Amino acid sequence: MSATIQASALDPAQATLDETIPAGEPWMQRLSKGQIFRIVDLEGNQAVDTLFFNADDPEEHYSLTHTIQAQGALYLGLGSVLMSSEGRPLLTIVADTCGRHDTLGGACSCESNTVRYALEKRAMHSCRDNFMAAIAHNPYGLHKRDMASNINFFMNVPVTPNGGLTFEDGISAPGKYVEMRAETDVIVLVSNCPQLNNPCNAYNPTPVRCLVWDAA
Ligand SMILES: [Zn+2]
């Protein structure tokens, strides 16, 4: 899929929810079917690790394998349907001014920080820590075992010709956003990535803005 840029006509002043996630923090929100959800990369080059769940049955979660298979492409962009582990559409990307989002890089963790960087990086805050903190007392029944492979919005993880992955500087920029329509009631779980050891956040984690509009 080639990157397609499509702006949205929705007005932030009309949003029913408008919240900023501080750099390095988690965020969780329930969306109703038909609502539109936008994530804005306020300062640019910020990775936004995101999981989605069926709100009525959180054991059904976003599935990278179902999504990649359904669209026949590795990266997410305009028109991508985010598929569930049961093969059902959870959300559809309806506007995108960034052009490409990662499906494969996963979430940073103390384990990956240790293996990729150094033993003394083990204690650094990670997306996995954010997911665990967010679900510690959640009202949706989410458990540790539900933390499946996530999307990295705005993150640039190209697949090399020999099948490896590289973490590159972002292709996003200040104010770029991605917007999606909920195809069923979903729970959104975000880790606004605190990673400081690779260029996914330009070595400088920054806030992102989340907006929700009711169905037209
Ligand atoms: Zn991370």
C-alpha cells in the first residue's frame, strides 16, 4: 500500500473528548461504535503504542496477523481495517496525514531494553510498564494475558530487504494525525512511548493529543 495522505473535515471544537497524554504516560478510553478517534502527534516523531479490544469481550483484541493478512500489506495507512483476533473489523483508518504506521515493532519493555541496549537500561520506563500500570485497576476486565502485539502509530520500522527490522527516525512531524472510526464498541489502550534509546521518539518523548467525535 502506498502512503496516502487524507486530511479530516472534523473540527476539534466539536469533539466530545479532547485530552492530552503527557510524554511517556498511558491512557485508556472506551469508544462506541461509530465514534471517530484521532491521535495527534503534537511535536512530531512520537511513537504511540496502541492496543484495541472488543469492549463487550476484551479477550478479542487487535490482531496484527489478521490485519496484515486482510490488507495484504505490512504498514497501516488510510483505509486500513484494524482486524481482531476473531477476524472482525474493530476500526477503520478514515484520515491520515502521516502516511505510514508500524505493525511489527511491538512495545518496548525492560526485556527488550536490556537485550537491545544494555543491562543498565533494564530499569528504564517502558510501554509494557505503561500497559501494566493502566490495567492494574481497570473496569473492563483486561488482564496481563490480554496484552497482545500492538500498533505503533507514527513509528517508522522499515523491513529490510533480508527480512530484518530497523528502527528509523520518524516520518511524522508536528501536528500530523491519524483518525479512525470504531466499527464496534472498543477499548483503546495507549502507551505514549517513553523510549529514549532508539530514534522512534527522536530521543525526546513528547505529548500527544486524543480527540473523539460522536457518530455523525
Ligand atoms: Zn515504547
